[in-house]
Amino acid sequence: MVVLLNVLDFWWQTERRPFPSAATIGRRIGAAERTVRRHLTALERKGYATKRKSRKGDKTEFDFTGLIHRLSTIVEKAL
């Protein structure tokens, strides 16, 4: 959850996906870069996030369409 919240903290514009590095997140939360990568991979395996190359191809962006869809489903059921 901490890794997810830190990635989302970099999502400043709706039309632009967040792209923090695992090293940046690791520094922010006091964890090893490898630990952050494992958690990001777990989010991918669960279908909550997808890593994609940025338009310029120099960064990895995170697409949270899966997480948004899952949360929307939960909200619809609750209403």
C-alpha cells in the first residue's frame, strides 16, 4: 500500500501517467529499490497496474486503469 500511495503521489495531471523510479520511491519510504520493484510487480500481477514506456521512451509510466476499474466496481456494488 505504501508503494502504491507513493506512485500515486506522483500523479499530478489526469492526462499524464505517473513515472517515479523505484529508486525514488525507495528513498522516500526507506526501502531498498529491489523491495519497491517486487511490490510494483505484485501490483502488476494482480492487474492493478501496468508498466509502460513513456511517449519519449525514456521513462517507465504506471497505468492504473485496472485499479480504477476494480474500485469503480466496488463502489457500484456498494450503491
